[in-house]
Amino acid sequence: MDRVSLSVDRGEILAIVGESGSGKSVTALSILGLLDKNAKIEQGNIVFDGTDLTKLSTKEIQKYRGKRIGMVFQEPMTALHPTMRIGDQLTNVIKRHHKLTKKESHPIMLEMLKDVHFEEPELIAQKYPHELSGGMRQRIVIALAMSAPPELLIADEPTTALDVTIQAEILTLMKELTQKYNIAVILITHDLGVVREVSDNVCVMYAGKILEKGTTKEILDNPKHPYTNLLLRALPDQVNPGERLQEIEGEVPDLKQHLPGCIFSSRCPLSKDECFIKAPPQLSLSETQMVHCWEVSR
Amino acid sequence: MKRIIVKRLSLLVLVLFGVTLITFVMSHVIPGDPARMMVGQRASEETLQKVREDLGLDQPVWAQYLLYIRGLLSGDLGTSIRTQQPVISDLAAFFPATLELALYAFIIALLIGIPLGVISAVKQNTILDHIGRVFSIGGVSIPVFWSGIVAIIIFYAQLGWLPASGRLSIGLEINRTITGLYTIDSLLTGNWKIFKDSLWHLILPAITLSYVQLATITRQVRASMLEVLNQEYIRTARANGIEEWYLIIFYGLRNALKPTVTVVGLSFGSLLGGAVVTETIFAWPGMGKYVVDSIAFLDFPSIMGFTLIIAIGYVIINLIVDLLYMVLDPQVRE
């Protein structure tokens, strides 16, 4: 990721959109120091609320995990302890963040389960993960991440592994909790349908760079960057039945090579010579919408 | 839970029947004449014949087997040809010594093996891990007769710290046996002197015997910990702010123990059966030594009695392993 600066207000959802392989998940993991031992942040820093998280020791970053920054992962099937009851997994986290005993955490745990729409929290608390469906498990994962509650929640493709019918349910739940707990949410997704559903602001990223950002309405109704346009056209509901789905030709470039021009130039249908030579200017289109593109500047 | 126990115990009967059949056939088809061993080379043909009749050796093998089974059903394991004692009372005299040795070896293997495996996995590829690995490779590759003798040379002959043979010092005797395990009996009767002495005598043979199991357990725990610690639920828990040590023990080890339990169970079985060499080195008056002597004497009733006890031990251990599995994994419970 390259000099990406994001800001999210409490009670708001910012969606980061990009195709697979653009480094979204790796960035999310690196924030809380959760990358594998063999992966390293070579340079740069991650600043959260004035503190550089990359400079923190394991012990110090520990204070951020769950407490100030929560995370929801893509795969609910494997994200829960397979042999520990749901209630115990939740109280384990709650008692740490609230500095309570296990017994004192119990009512909070039940409250959390109710918050993620379980009608019978007592019953669910007794269950093991394998007794729950994928959607139910993801709700538990969300409850775990919200239990502090943190100031910032990063949800990395929270609905990708779920059935379409469950997706909407999870998204509505996330939106609801964002407002209830007044937390800032970064939603990482490749699905513009998800964006339309929940987010307040959108940031379109490509190969580690921001191409365009703005409010959800601006980006969806009035996209300026060719890439955003292509992404929107690739949505299945943009074509009539029987027609071939639009695709964006080519692949995300290797993040290791430094291209002098616009990062998207190699795949952009509108690219001209200057796009390959010089980095595109940053253009403010409104108070909120911003785009990096030569074509828009012309 | 209950259903499984009942099912397993009824299976035990079948297993034991198979074990008796196999050991009986094997001990009767091998060449050798126990009656001749008993009376000696110079006894007359009539004496030999008479002893044969007494032992039932003149009858066809299948009739002998039926006789043996009939005895078994009434709790009679036959009479040892060598000691002239009922096999059951011989085993009762020697089994507790073996059990005590195996139990202590087992406890040592668990107490050292599990933490060592965890440390090796958590500190993977560091110096601690390398030391742990060399240590456990040693365990599985160094034979007991060698490590036992080296232990005796160092701790008994050179340093003089620990006794090298028997269960108690000469002159000491346990006055009352309840379980046959000296450390437990002396504790129950409050005899501290015997307790200390018997514990003292257990140290070298138990450590020697435990080394192989310890190594196996360490390697198994290390391997399954490495696998479990890479699971996504560990990452989720870490992201949720669970601190590292708690994560390792309650999220990692708990699940890593599942495959370990099987290995551990089987290793306890082999401790019971495999104490033969250790008992011989440390002159430990246990079942292993008894059965080696019996084999040399073609004493098939006691060999069969020994095999039967070990078989029962294995089945019971397997049952315990299955039950533990159910405790550790709620999915198996259904």
C-alpha cells in the first residue's frame, strides 16, 4: 500500500473497493500486527489516532487488538474456536476488555448476542460453532469484534463467504451496530452491491493506490474514474439477461514494480501517452469527491 | 457415553478370546517340551510321562485349549510351570511393581513432554526448538538398554546420588500392601521412610523408561501445535485481544491435544508391555522380568497370563482415549 490516508468518522462506514489481489486483506492484517511471521512491513507506517502502529511492540499492539480496533474476517466457518462454547468465547473477550470476572461478563455476553439478533441468547451461548450456520457464526464473529466496543472496526470481506440471502442480513446488522455503538467502520469489499447497501463513503483502490473516493452516492451515481466506471459496469444487474457480463481485461499489476505513470494505465481503455509517463493529478470534484486521473483533468 | 462404555467392554470379551486363541496356539506349536524343562534331563521316562499327564500335555491341543478356557471363565489362569504357583497370584505379586513404574514414567513423560512440545512449537526454529528436537530425536533413537546403563553409570556409580536397583533399600520392607504400589501404600499408612525410599528407587528406572514416550509426546505435541496455531480461529482470538499465553494454552493446546491423546494412550500401553528391558537393567521385580524368565522356561500358562493382562490394559486404555476424545471434541460427542 502506498501513502493511503483514510479517515472515517464514528458512526460511519467507509468501504474500500478493489478487485482480488490488490492487497486489501494484507493491509487489514498488518494493521494489528497479525501477518505471518514471514511477512514483514518493509517500510512505511500505519498511523492510527496519532500513533504509529508499526512501531509498537507486541505487548503494546496487544492493547489495541479488540479494544480499540476490532476485526471481522472473511471466513466465519473457521474463525471460531471449534471446541469452546459460544458463550465462553464471548465472555473470554468481554472480561478482558471490560476488566470483569467471568460471572460479571455473563449478562453483557447475553446482551451482545441479542445485539447480533439472536432471539434466545441463553441457548446460543451453550452451543458449539459446528452447531451453527455460516451466517450465525459470522454474527458471533461480529459480536466478538464489537464486544469492547472498539473505536474502529475493520471488516474484511465479511459477507463474501456467505449465501446471498444471508449477506443482506449481515450488512444490515453491521450498519445497525455501527450506529448503536457509534464506531467507525472500514469495510473491505470487492462487491459494489455491498457498497450500495451499507457504506456512507467509498474509496476505490487499485494495486495499493487510491484512484477515487467520495460519498457512496457520488461514486455510484457519478463515477469519474474509468476504473470505477468499469467496476460498475461489471455488476451483473447492469446487463440485460442473455448478454455477456462486462469484464475488465488484464490483471492487477505486480505491486513490486514501480510504474511512473498512472497505476491503471495498462488496463485503462481511455489511456493516452501521458498516463504512462506521469502520475495523474489529484482532482477535487466536490467537498467530498476526489479522483486521480488524467482523463478527468482533460 | 454409557452406551459406548458398554459397547467397548463387550468388545473386550471378543478381543480377549482372540488373544487367548493366538497365544495358546503359538505357545503350543513352537517346539519345546515344558515337562522336560520341569523334570530335568536326567529324569526317567515314567516321571516325564506322569508330569505330562499332570499338566494335561498328553491331550490334543484343542482339548487343552478348552480346558484352559474353562479355567479362565472361573478366574483360573492356570498354574505356572516354573514357580508352581497359580499364575494369577504370580501376576498379582509382580504386576503392581510394573504398574507403578509405568505410571511414574508416564507422569514424567506427560509433565515434560507436553510443555516441551508447546515451547518447541511456539518458538519454532529458534535455539529452544532445536534443543527440544535433538532431545526428542535422542529419545526415539537411543535404546533403553543403553540410556539405562549410562544413567546408572552417571547417577549411581559416579555421583552416587540415586539407587540403581530394586524397589526398596536392603533392610527396608513394606509391612502392609493395599494397592501393591509402594509409594501409594506407604502414603496411605503414613510411612514416610518407605515412601521416600521407594520414590528414590523409582527415579532412575522411571526416567529411563519415560524417555522414549517423552520424545514421542514432545514430537506429537509440537507437530499438532504448529498446525493448530496456524488456524484462523487463533488469528481471530488474537485480533480480539486474547493475550498470547492464554491463546497458546486454551485455544492452541486444547485442540492440539486431540491427536496427542491417541499417541499418549498407546504409549502408556507400550510402557506396560515394554518395561521388560528397563526392569531387567534396574533389577525391578516387575512383570516384565517375570515373563522373560517364564519364556526361558517355556512356562506357557504364565506367558499367556501376562499377554492377557497387557491386552486388557490396551483395551481399557483405548476406551479411556475414546472417552477423552469425547471430552475434548464436542463434535465426537454426538
